[in-house]
Amino acid sequence: MKNDIWKICVAFLLVSLCASTALTQDKQCTLTLAQLPDAPELFGFRLGMTKDQVKARVPQVVFGRTKAFGVLKTSINPDFDPKIDKSTFAGVRTISLDFLDERLTSLWLGYDSSFKWHTLPEFVEGISKSLHLPDAWISWKSRGQQLRCADFQMTVSIVAEGASFRILDKNAEETLTARREAQEQQTSEEESSEAILADRKSKTYYPKDCSPPNEIKEADRVIFTKSEDAEKTGYKRAKQCP
């Protein structure tokens, strides 16, 4: 009798595990940006657009200077800018646009309370149907939802009685991160190459082009980035160093 109960329990656990695995697989999104259709809720915007294409959609948009790493950010405010025809952006309060190498990589739309989808579930259901998205949304932050796909991700939350929706190019984000890390690495190497070696015991420092006559013990070794920093803390330049 006990063996039969044990077998039933094992079988039940296996069935539950298989069901959980299948559910996890169903919750995956393998879509790419290229597969996303145009949707009226995006008001003519699409990731990958050039600045000229955005300008053709909204002639009033203003672009500033491209910043470090090829980043450019701008915004459009249909609800506040009298030069923009609000009828072409019905239900939209603000639009934030991020570019990398002059290609649109992040689109952030803030809808107002007049937009057709008022609650988070309504928006998720509506945008999923419009963009042909799978049921793979997960909780995001405290009250939002997020969808992670092959090369993009989407987030939705409710802000000031209206939905806030963002679609982000993950490949572009990874490229930007790699550029920042490379810059940090280069800066670190440059600072290291210009390091000022000092001897705590003798209170003497040696510029990068002047090595100490004898190896400084690890316990007495001090590193400064500039000669000025060493002198401010009481160290003197070694007499043999020009």
C-alpha cells in the first residue's frame, strides 16, 4: 500500500514538473524587431529609423548634438507643443527618442488618460494583439510588466493615470555598454601608465620616467596619479630624478 502511494506521489511530481517546464517554454518570446508589424499605437515610429525619417514624421522635432559613444536623445511633446498637430498623436502626452549612431534604438511613449487602454492589463492585452506578441509578459518593478524577446524588450507601467510604454533595442544597448566599458578600461590603463611610485618610509616619490635605485618593499609602496598629489601629502621628488 505504501509503495503504491509513493509511486502515485512520484508520478504526480513528474507531471507537475513537466507542466511547469512546458509553461516556462510557452513564456518565452523569440520574436525579433524585424518581425514586428507597424502598429497604430506607435504612431509611425519604429526602432531602426534614421533621424531624417523621424524628421519626416514630425518636422517640429529638434535634434541636439550627438554625445559621447554616439548617443543622441530628444523628445516630442504633442500635448504641450502648439506647433504639433495633436490630432495625429491622439492620447499621447510625450515621446522620448534615443539614438545610437543616428539610428532609433529606444522609443518611449507616455499616453494620457484619454488613451483607449486605461489599465495595465488592458494595455498589455491590446499591444500584444496589435504587435502579435506572445503571452510572455512578466512582472517588472512594483506595478509594471516586461516582455523580453530575441533582440528587444518592452516595458509597460501606469504613470499619472496614463500608460508609459517603452521598446528598447537590446543589441544597441549591449553595444553602448561595451563602448563605455572599453572607455573605462582605456582610462584605467592610462592612469596606471602615468602612476607615480612613492616610498612611504623615505617620503620620496619617483615620476614614471625615473625608477627607484632599489626595489621598494610592498609595505612601503604608495601610488599617486600625479606628482602634485604626492607633494601635497608631504612626499619629495627623488634627487636623482630630473
